[in-house]
Amino acid sequence: MSESSLDAGTFPANDLTDAEQRRRALFAAADQLRLAGRGTEALRVLAAEVAGHRHDERHRAQVLGHLAQIAARERPSVALAGLWEALDQGLDDRSRSTLLAVVAAVAARTGHPDADALLRDAGTAHAAAGDHSSARHLALGRAARSLSHGDLPGADAVLAALDPGAWVARPDAPAIRAERVLVHLGLGRYQDARSATASDETTSPGAPVSGRLAALDCLRMVAVGELPEAGALAVTALGSGSTDLSPEVRALLIAVIAEVGYRRGEHDAARAVLRACLRERRWPDSTTWTPAFCVAVRDPALSEPARLLDRAVSDLHRSVRSLLPVPHFGPRLVRAAMAVGDTQAARRVTELVELVATRTPVPLWHALAAQTRGLLDRDADALRSAVDGLRTTAARPALADALLDLANSPRLCPTEAWDAAHEAAALYARIGAPGDQATADRRCVELAATPRHRPSTDEPPRTGIGALTPAEERVAEVLAAGATKKEAAGTLFVSFHTVDTQLRSIYHKLGIHNRMQLVRAWDRYKARIG
């Protein structure tokens, strides 16, 4: 293909009448334009083919599918600009409804302020003249909007209605699968996410599925603590030289490599990876790099960490999508904000995590909400609740971080703090995070040198219900009301083992031996406090 043909921004094979030959040449031209940094022109070429009403319905559907794939591989700003130009061409109503849905999906992923209006317009166009293609992209757009607002169950319900295995859905199958994996990760369904990334029966030839699914699988490994595996896969995928690696995929792989580096104590290598990508970027392209910012804020040695924190928080207020796959990102941002004295940023992130927990009421997000609130308010009870909740999940790095947060709580007695730090160190060792393990070990040493707290002779000993910790008091209240230990665990979002352990402690402190005695003790306590 000549350079002059590319400069013209038009498809040079107008003399091809065979649909398959024409399609191959067309896709090759569009891909060459994209690789040359001319994504807007690539989208224009594909839209012009659709507007020409050439060949049959299958040809039109496949061209629209490739157009959506090109948009997915581009930076959000380029994708939006190219799609708006494409809409200005003489498209029929069905093709226009599909492109409107694609635009709305890109806008929803980046938290565009017009996303809701675009989705309404796309819905209206689909109702008037849409087909299966516009229906799929409209569903993807609605799922993306739910994800940007932290409504994982809503996104899950929308995506469940799509069948990526259907022939007509082949061009969009990779996008459907990737969004489903993201939902699995956000809900803490890590085994489902692993199965979905390992299966590729819906992959169509030439689709950009391998890079994106590899990046999502890396995020899964980071979330569950398979750090060496995550780092190795990310390095391999990033170094493959594949042309299918979009800016989003590259950003995710870089974030994974840096995350693993920091946790392993290889700070210089992690900084080297991050410094090349932390230059100033404007929205909406900055949203692509939010996961890397969530990694970088843990390192005060990087230049302007407060500025990185501000950029991450601003973009997350548009869309919380980047917080969903890696559970410890939210608490980390709060921790970083508190370290630099930015309580406003810490409060904003805490409110976002609590919003997700409200819209996605699962133990994982309830625990993360408790952890961020505990960090913001320096509330040891909230941190204990977070630890209990995270024990019920497979998010081992998040649990280890919460244990270390508890150990660092200034309102905790040294003995309990040492136990938490020691458990955190052991967990970091098991997931292959020697750098974090060293931090937890240092905290253990500090606490071992701290004199154990003894009650003052002027301080009357606490007895009865007053001797219980807040967590034990919550368990006592639920059990005294008639709940079983299993029901109490579900109500309080902790494990059965935690309730059982706390119940034994309650019996010991109250000097009782059975549930009936607990009910009586609780009734006396409630009557006394009025």
C-alpha cells in the first residue's frame, strides 16, 4: 500500500468486488493507519465503507465490528474524536445507531459528563432502527456506566444477557468477555475470572483478546497474591511487541510490574517502570493510567506524589472503574493521602469506596469500606472489622495490608498490634512480597520494644458487657437476639470462625457458659442503660 494512499485517508481497493478480499484489504489499511498513529483516519476509512452500503449485511456487521475494535485500541481522546467524525458520514439508521452506542460506551468507561445523555440517544436510535450490533454495544455501554458508578451487580446483569458465543456477536466477543472478567474481579469471584481468561472459544481471528485478557489475568493474580506469576506474565506480555496492545493494556501491565516490584522490595526497578509513564496527561486519556497512579502513590521518592494522588482521585470521581479489579487500591490511596496530610483526598476516596460498597453489597466491599473509614478516622474497631471481612475473601494482599494497618493503629494495645503485624509479615511471605514483609517485621520489632499496657491502679477494672471489645459487643447483640452463629457471621460480614472465637471470648469475659446466660446478661445490660 502506498504512502499516498494513506495520506489520502481513503481505502485504495475500490476496484475489489469480492467481499472477502475487500474486507481483508480494508482491515489491513485501517490497521496500518492505526499503527502509524492515525487512528482517527482509520475510523474514518471504516465508516466510509459502511456508508457506501457495499456488499451484504455480514460485510457491514464485520466492518462495524472492526471499527469498534480499532476504537477500543486507541486512546479515549482519539477514539471519541474519530467516532464523532464517523457519525458525520452518510450512515444508514442502523449503522448510525451502532456507532452512537460505541461512542456512548467509550464515554461511559471514561466517566464523560455526557455519558448518560449519549446512552439515551443511543437507546432512542436503537429503538427506532437498531439491530443486533447496536443492541450489543448499547448493552456494553450500559454495563460500562454501571461499572463507572460502582454498580457491579447492575453490570453483571446486563452482561449476562449477552451471548459472546453467538456468530453475530463474534466481532464484539472479546469486549464482552473482558467486561465480564472485570465484573468477576470486582465481585471477588477470582476463580470465575481465572476460568474466563483461560477460555478462548469465543475469540475471533485477529481480535485483540490476548493482550487485554492477559492484563486482566495479571490483575487477578495481584488481587489474590500470586505476585511472582503476575510479574512474569506482565513482563512477557509487555515485551511481546504485539501490535494488539492498546494504551489501556500497556498501562495495566506497567501497573502490575511496578506493583510486584514494590511488594518485592525492588523499588528502583519499579520507579524506573513508572517514571516513563507518569508524565502529564489530560482527561480522558489520564483515566487509562489511573491504575499506575494507584501504584505510584505508595512511593514518596517519586516526584510530586501529592500531584499524582490528586490526579488519581479526580479521575476516580468521574469513574471508579480503576478501583474495581484490585481491592487494595482504595485503602492505599487513603493511606497515601493521610501520609501527606491531605484529609480531603482521603475523605473523597473513602466516600467512593463506601459508595461502591452500598451499590455492591458483598463482604469484599464492606470490608474495604471499613478499612478506608478506619484509616480516615483512625478507628481500630473499623480496621478490626475490615480484617474480619477480608478473611472471608481470597484477596490476600488486601488482608495483609489491613492487618498492617491495624498493627499501625495508635489506639491498639501493643500485644494486639504485634499479633496483627506478625500475621501480616507471615502472609506477605506466603504471597511472595518480601519488601512488604520487611516493613511488617520492622513494625514487630518496634512493638516488641514497647512496654505492655497495664491498667492504672486508679482505673477500675471493666466487668460485664463493658469488658467486651466493640466487635465482641456486636456479636453478643446479634446472638442474644436469637441468631445462629452462621446467621451472625452473614449479618456482620465476618467468618463463622471469627464469630465462634469471639463467642468463646464473650463467655470467658462474662463468666457464662451457654446462650441462655448470654441472653439474660444482655437483657440486664440493656435494661441498665435504658
